[in-house]
Amino acid sequence: MATTLPASAYRDPVVYEHERRAVWRDEWLLFCPAAHVAERGRYVAADVAGYAVFVAMGPDGELHGFHNVCPHRAGVIVWPGEGTAGNLVCRYHGWAFGWDGALRSPRDFGDDPGLCADDPALRRIHIARWRSFVFVHLGEPSTPLAEAIEPFAAACERFDLDHYVPVHRMVRDLRCNWKTYADNYLEGYHVPLLHPSLNRTLDMSTYRVDVPHPSFCAHLANTAAGSPSGGAWLFRFPNLALNVYADGMNVERIMPVGHDHTQVVYDYFAKPGEGSSPDPFDIEEMVKMSNVVLDEDQAICEAVQHNLDAGVYETGRLSPRHEGALAWFQSRITDALTTWA
């Protein structure tokens, strides 16, 4: 029978620092909806496990991705969040860079041309699109995104994801390790006790989480009325949850902020109604439903984290009936850390 990761894996800052390099720099990660960078100059800047990065559409109509770090003294090129940048100029000292990342002008730096002989440049990151989403890779990818995401993409093939419209974003701050929240997402064992509204809509005797490929898992269940669920709940390692419903979807990213702090970013999408505008009632209901479930998940995850930090619990055992996806996820973490070490 599989055992859990040790409690130290959820509370040790050293483990988190290793994960930043072994996991977060070694995977293709969803970064933003493509609609957020669909116009020239538009950018999205955010932290990915402590790495400040941004993606922008340049004047050439192409997407460019960089670490949001000036090589002079680590200033930011664009402020965190979303906005428009006509050019790439450090907000700290005004060094200017081209859209290829090369230094164009070290503002008022000195008269000696040898001062910048090494031609410091912005550090690029790898970017790629899948359907209506932008992905980033902070290291050196062993496979292109199209190949890496193919099994997950096949599971999404029946959904017309390209025609969903982004309509709302919600960010939750959780006082727990990112894996504590991911563990919770990866099993339905807790649903009858913690999610009464969700429990009423599903036939929990049919609930299971399959791992059809080493890169992702899928939640499956019939509705309470006995018909197969019309949607899908898919999780791609290490942090992407795609939740598709009849009239919309939410895309959930589990984003570590530190060893004991996690943000859950929810992007909501709706199908266009008449006039290509989403129905606001459907959007409101979708957000309301997910907020109820997230309230319940946040409460238990923060309580579990408190107990993991207390030094009483060390390891547990995983149910072969309900927690096979946890065993898969935790083995991926262990393998990544072992390989990196």
C-alpha cells in the first residue's frame, strides 16, 4: 500500500526551494489565456513559484517571454499584473531593451563604451500556445509543448475550448503548501463529508479518478440522476485543473507563493450567447458554485496544513480505491526531486 509524502515535504523551506528548480523549471505551465495578450503591446506579468516572468505581444505581432528581471540591478521591466508596454524599459533605471531581449540603451550609464561590453540581455523563457492558452517553460524543455500536452489535449478534444470567452478572474490566498491543495483536488474521497452541494449532484458510488497517462489524471462520475456527467475535471501535472461544464468552464492554476503560501487562480470562461456575449446569469451561477466548493476546500486545506506543521503527523497510507491519483502525483514529486538531486 502506498504511503504519503512525509509531513516535512509540506513544511520545509528547503524542500520548496528544491521543487522550484526540479518541478517548476522543468514543466510546461499554463500562464494565461491568449485573449489577455491578443493585442500589440499587451502583457501579462506574474510570479511562477517565485520566478518573475512576463509574456507580451510585440510590435511584430509575435509573443515574447522573458524573466521580468533587468540584468543591471534586478529591476522590473513591466509592473506585475496586466497592461500595455510600447517598449521594454526597466522601471528602475531606464535601461532599454529590444523585443529580442538585447540591450539597446543603458540610460546615462557612462561614456566608456566598454562598460557594457558583455551586452547584457533580458533572459528569455520558452513560450507556446495550445488552443486559447499561453504556456511557459522556465528551463530547457525536453519536448515541445505540442508533444508534451498531446495526451491531455486528446482528453479535451470533445470540448470546443477555443470558443469559450474569458469573463472573470478570482484569486484566493491559502495558508498552506501548494501540494496540500493539490492533494485535496486529486481525490473525491472527501466529497461526501465536505461538499454537500456537490455531493447532491453526483452519484458518489461511481466517482473515481483515473490516471490515463503519466502527465494527467481525470475525475469521472455519473450525475445523481444516473446519466454520465456532461463535463470533465482534468488535472495536468503539476498544477493545472481544467473544469468543464455544460455552459462554461473554469481553469484553475495552483500557484506556490512560498513553502507555506499558495494562490489559486481561477479563470472563468463562458460560451457566447446571442450577440456573442456570455449570459451574465450563467457566469454568476458558475462563480457562485465554485466559490462554495473553494470555501470548503480552503478551510480543510488550511486545517490540514496546521496539523502537518505541528509535528504530530509524519506519514499516512493512501487508499487504493480512492487515492490512486495522489500516489501518482506524489511519486511525480519524489521522482523530480530525486532526479534533480
